[in-house]
Amino acid sequence: MQAPVGGIDWRRIFVALGVVALAVALLWFATRIPRTVTIFVIAAFLASAIHPVVVLLERRRISRIVAIAIVYVVLILVITVSALIVLPLTFVQLQSLAAHVPRYLESAQNWLQLVQTDIQRRFPAAKIPTQAIDVSQLSSARLSALVETALASIGTVALNVATALFIALSSLILSFFFLLNHRQLAEGFASFFPARKRETARQLAVEIVQMFGSFIAGQALVSAITGILIAAITAIFGFKFALLLGLVSAVAYAVPIIGMLAASILGLLLAAPQGWGVLIGVQVVMFVVARVSDNVFVPKIMGDSVGVSPIAVMFAVFAGGELFGLPGMILGIPAAALIKILWRYFVAPWLHGEIAIADGSTPSH
């Protein structure tokens, strides 16, 4: 039986509406300063990922400032080594790939024609439009035109690269200050809540940081291991683009469900000109390494860091990708976990209070 109108807790309703209005206003304001928001968001994620390592070093009786400095020195060394060794080798492989594009197109066309012939032999009634698989239309002249177009936009590319470097450097510096002043930030967050709710707010902040930190650090480590294994193993049996495929696989593994599928398709195309042996070997390596990462590395490194159901994971990945592209697909899962945490801390207690009022009992405060 429904409670009378006088039994409605209007204060809760007005507070909820005020929170929604504030969230909408903040979202509108964020759309006006996208670059600043990007820097702060990246810095927050980076600080969250580094925080578990800093806490681990603090447990070994290392002061926080020294622990943070150690982590950042190692991080900068890794970035420097990658820039001096990995990036040049990757660029060489990209140049080799660009130089052999006509050969790759010819090999792909021959392979597609063989597939078409086999399908028509097995299924005579099937009608396959030849234009749909005629990749020879990408002639050298058209490829040259594409290259000229790319060169014409080199200024825009350089500006975008400079902007990306500025955002990355600013985020790195800002994340350092986030880690250094984490207690002040936590207290500032708690100060937005009433005095009787501040301890709960502190617990909420700790849980959010722990969830994001565990997920981001774990995902980065597992993705790096996956990419390194794929690059190393495929290079052993002579795959020419092992490093390039390893880098793509490391990024792709961070995108659940469809990431490794896309990387496998790329591996199929890159390995096709080297023959069936290399092609099958690359696919087998990618499949086996991905399964080992799923069943061995993820449980041991990440555990149940987000606690989101498989259905919610699929929805978060596809919805995040549709709204924000690749970053949305990668961050869709922690965003879903954040919504779950906020629901548990705020919406669920509010609903519990409303149900208690409707039942005629006294809600707990």
C-alpha cells in the first residue's frame, strides 16, 4: 500500500534533483574546456595506476616522496627506451610495409580470387560480384595520390602531434602532484559532503582510486605482456612485421571482445604475402597468447578488480565505443564499475529509505 503524500521525503527528492542539475551543469562546462578536461582526466587515471605501486613501496618503509620519485624515474626510463629503440624499429617496419603495398595488394587479390573460385566451385548457385573484391583498383597512381594527400596535411599532423605531446607532458606532471597531495584531495572531496557523511565519502574515494588503479595498472601490464609475447614469438619464425603486430596487439588487448579480433585480421593481412606457414603461425600464436593472457595473467594480475558482470562489460564496451571511440571502449569497463560503486553508495540507500517509508517503517539514517 502506498504511503500518503505527506510521507514523501521531499528533502531527499530536492537533494537528488540538485545533484542531477549540478552534474548536468558540470558536464556542460566540461564541454567548453575539452583540452583541460583531457589533461586532468589522463592525469587522474595515471595517478590511479601508479598509486598501488607507491603504496607497495611505502610498505617497505620508503617515504612517499621517494616512492613517487622512483616510480616516475622508472616510467620515464621506459618511455625513453621505447622512444629510442621501439619507435625507430616500428617506423622501419612501417616504411617496409608502405614500400610493399602494391605487392600486398596483388597477393591479397590473388588470394581473394582463389577464395571466390573455391566458393563458386562448391556453391555454383552463389553469385559473387567481382567488383566487391577487386582490390587491384588501388593502383600505384591512386596510392601515390594518397601519399601526396598525406604529405599535404603534414602541417596538421605535426600540430596534432605537438598537442598530444603537450597533453601527455602536462598530464604526467599533474599526476605527480595528484599523488603527492592525495590526502588533501581526499579531504577536499569529503568536504563536499555533510559532516556525518564524510567518513563514507572518504571510503568512497579510497574504493574508487583502488578500483581504477588496479584496473588500469593491471590492464597496462597484461596488455604489455601480451604484445611482447606476440612480437617475440612471431619474430622467431621470421614474420617481418612482428614488432608492429605486437604494438597493435598490446593496444587491441585493452579493448575487450573485439580488440584481438581486429588485431588478428591485421595479422592475417600482414602475414599473407609470406605464405601459408607464416600466416597460420601468426594466427595460432595470437590465439594462444590471448587465451593465456585471459586465463593466466588476468586472474593473477588483475583479479576481480572491477566486479562487473559479462553482460555489463559488453554493454559498456559497445556503448563507450559508440560515444567516445577507442578511448570509450578501453575505459567503458571502469566507467561501468564506477557507476556500480556510486549506485551502491548513493542510489541504493536512497531507494532503501523510500521503500521503508512506503512500508510504513522508519528509514535508517
